[in-house]
Amino acid sequence: MSEVLENKEVQKIYIDARGPRFSATITAVVLATALVTHNVWVLVAQGLVFLIGATRGPQFTPYGLLFKNLIKPRLNKVAPTEDVRPPKFAQAVGFAFALVAAIGAFTGADAVFTIAVGFALAAAFLNAAFNYCLGCEMYLLIIRFTSK
């Protein structure tokens, strides 16, 4: 992964790699709640979290701040780090799914809401359960194909 990211001349910001997985766990619970209850306002709140993560970085989301202030001090001080760009992209993808789902809910297209939330939930679950960030992998593929 690092060899793909080394080609871009952008200021590199690194974050604790355990933070996005913690955030994905909370995100999965929130999205599952939105899906089961069909509550668009729960989804809108998660969409705002995605928007913060996509624009400022996942370390600035409420979940990232919870991780930084409550969880990280209790963990091993030696932590793996990762470039912030792939998780930011993943947050943007999550925001896109939340936006589509909210539009579906507000226009009465319940199937659109269900499918979009389901896709976002699946991606969050993959990260939470298996430490596999689908949005991050998409980012790396895009970088790989556009840098040739």
C-alpha cells in the first residue's frame, strides 16, 4: 500500500490505524440502527459524521475524538500508523451512500434507502470485524490506475 501512496506529492498526515476500526464499529451499530428502525435522522447524523471525516479527516469525527481521548490512552503506546488519505476517501464514500439513502427516504423511495444503508453497513462491518477498509482499497486502486 505504501508504494502506491509514495508517488503523490501531498503533505502526509498519519493517524493511529486502530482509530478507523474503532470508528467503523460505532458506524456499523449506528447504520444497523438506522436500517432496522428506518430512521432517517439517525442516518443524517451518521452522514454528518461521514462529512466531517471526508473533509477534515477521520481523526476529527466524534468517533475519532472518542478514540483519541478515551480508548487510545488505555492501549499500547506503540501503535501502527497509516496515511489519512485512504480513510478520508472511505469517509467520502460513506457520505455518498448516506446522501443517496437520505434522498431515498425523503422522496419515499424506501428501497433506495434500504439498499444504500445496507451497502454502507456492509462496508463498515468489513472494517469493524475484519479490519478490511473497502473504501481505502478503492482509493488505492484509483491511485494505482490513475498514476500510470
